[in-house]
Amino acid sequence: MIRILYLLVKPESMSHEQFRKECVVHFQMSAGMPGLHKYEVRLVAGNPTDTHVPYLDVGRIDAIGECWFASEEQYQVYMESDIRKAWFEHGKYFIGQLKPFVTEELV
């Protein structure tokens, strides 16, 4: 399974409520996406600082998205899809910045 995690920051000019609405629209648009096994998006509700190791301040993060793909082949299907291209265009509207991470399963 390939999983890509995205830290998302809304545009400065967009309200929290509008960003929330666009996250829902983006989730709805993911239904039936070729090659995409699963998509999740979660709004950040808080940033606890009482950690047991030194705190890493990465700046404001408004949401976390995650895309799942069953295989490299399915990821390529996704990347070549015109539907995915339209989905990315929507993302340009409501995502001011993002930081992607391809993750590796340990267990």
C-alpha cells in the first residue's frame, strides 16, 4: 500500500468556514477517482505543546490529507487520470501551501 500524507495550509485570505466547506467538496470529488484506494482529510483542531520530547514547531497547519493506493500501478493510473487533474485544480483554489510525505509501513 502506498500512502501519501499532506500537511495543508489554507490561503490567508480564506476563512476557516470556507476552507472547511472546500475540504468537504474535495473529499466528495475523490469518490470514484481512478487508482485511488482511499482519501481522508482531517481538520486540525489543536496543537498540544505538552509533549514528552522536544516540541517541533512547523507553523500553522490547517488540515491533514492522506491518499492511499493499492500499488505503484494504481498510483500511475491515478496520476494519468483527467479526473485527478481536475481534482488538483480544485486543490489550487483552497490549498495555499502543502507539504507531502510518502510514508512507509513498519508493521
